[in-house]
Amino acid sequence: MGPTSMKTSDFYYDLPQELIAQTPIEPRDASRLMVLDKSSGRISHRRFTDIVDLLRPEDCLILNDSRVMPARIYGVKEGTGAHVEFLLLENKGGDTWEALCKPGKRAREGARFDFGEGLMKGEIIGVKEDGNRLVRFQYEGVFFSLLDRIGQMPLPPYIKAKLEDKERYQTIYSRETGSAAAPTAGLHFTPQLLDRLREKGIETGFVTLHVGLGTFRPVSAERIADHKMHAEHYYMPTETAELINRTRARGGRVIAVGTTSCRTIESAPCPGGKFRECAGWTDIFIYPGYTFQGVDGLITNFHLPESTLIMLVSALAGRENVLRAYQEAVKERYRFFSFGDAMFIGDLK
């Protein structure tokens, strides 16, 4: 099956709803870990803490340090007192944000809203073709500090349970606020586990990719080659580029923690086989047939059927291997999606 002829339905698997994890596991690193040898397709079952044994001192881990915004805020419309839910998607410069508004009919251009009992004001200054609103905010103080006080986490639609602790939808190393969803593969790491990896000689590097809600957008195109990816902003610092170059030069494996780290590495310019500091917007779509330029292995969660993320995983390990692994995960009752268990994909020779 050639890459251009692949259909979205080629990445379907049957998932019982009760396997979708609704709450995070405690402690973070107590989750299960399915190990998939990308060469042989061999599967084994471990605990997440076993990642220390699966990595070698010459390897490096690349993690996404993006931090999730508590981007769901509730506004009271001036004049009518109507309540409208705002989901902040992307900063458009200054204090103007693109947002999803529900109900939209109460958020027409010119409408003004009060948030957090006067902590912030907002005015709709434009309506985009897709129905998203442009909102200009007024406030005193630091925007993200106020958002921390009045906002709620925009959990994925398949999580129905209330999140008791907002920090459990953040990685322990999150620094750069800007994501609409968590880079969930990193949720399994604890400070102690990172210390154990460093003690073994495994270096860690950070990139930043701000996850957009397009992550959860289903692929509606019948042929996957016809799907248009959403764009997300990324940054690779000099020290991370140099770490990747160093790892490759010594024959180590570059292991991406999460599909967002993977997409960042694969989006970065690599002239002459050398990575360098860079920033920009990426709409890279990785599916079978893609040749990886920097990533050798991946730590990731289990993804939705027919999603761009299961397609990316299949590009690294082979569609048949991945679908067989997912069927095994269902049979073994792994926990799926954002708060679920993890998978390590790599060459295990």
C-alpha cells in the first residue's frame, strides 16, 4: 500500500469506551509501558519506570516544555448578563486572542464581557470565516497570572471526569505557557525518574511546541494525503540542537518524548545533517512513507483511532505493527489517551 493511496479508515481500531482513562494515575510513573521493537514488531509489557533500563547512556531524550493555559474562561455579557464560554486558542499579538465562543450568537462583533468579577474585560473585535472570534482583553497585572486565577483546564472532550488538581494536566518540566492541550507523553515523568536517567548518563534536552486544539480535530478526508494539518508554533534552542547532533555523532538514539517533540525535531532545518537553533510555525504531517531525519525512537501514549497521531506512530513503527500493538493493548486492558498508559517505540537490538 503506497502512502498516497492510504485511507483514513486504514488506521481504525475498535476501542471499548471504558478503556479511555478519565483520571491520572498516582504516582505519575506508575503507568504501564508497552514496548514495541520497531524493527521486528515484537511487543513486551513493562512499567513506565523501566524506561531507565530501556535507554542507553549514549541516548538522549527530547522533551516539550510547553505549559497548558487554563484557557477556558467564562464571561458575563455587559447589558444582558448572559453567560458565554470562551476557549482561548491563540494569541494574535498584544492582548488580542482568537477564541471559540459558546453560544456564538451572544458573542457578536462589538459585544463586551466581564471575566472573573472584574479582573478582566473583553470585547469581540472580529468574527472569522470559521466562526472563531477575535477578542481584545483589558486588565491590570500579568495576563497569564490572571488566567491562572479565573481559567479552567481545557481537557480533551473524551475526558468527562473533573480534574481535582490542575497541575496533573501539566508535565513537571513545563515552563513556556501557550498550549491548548498537554503534551501528554511527558505526564509520566517524575523528578526522581529524570534524576535516575541523568545518573545513567542519558542527557535531556527541551524544545517548545505549543499544542493547538487541532490535535483533537478528526481527519475527515478519505485519503490521508488530502488532510490539511493545523499549524503550531515551535522553538528549538541551540543547546538542544547541539545535543541532538552530539547524540547522532556518537551513535546514540534520539528519543522524542511525545508526538509534539517528534514533530518539532522533524520540522527543524537540518542542513548537512546538522540541527541548529530555529523557530517557526509547523504544519508537518507525518504518516507512513515519511523518512525521519532526526528521531530514532518515541515515548508516546495511545492515540485515537484514525487520528494524525496514530498515523505518525505508524510512520515510525509500521502500520501493521502499530495496529497489532493497539489490539494487544485493548486485549490487555491498557488505559488509553491523555491520562492513559505509555508506549516506547525503538530499535531494541
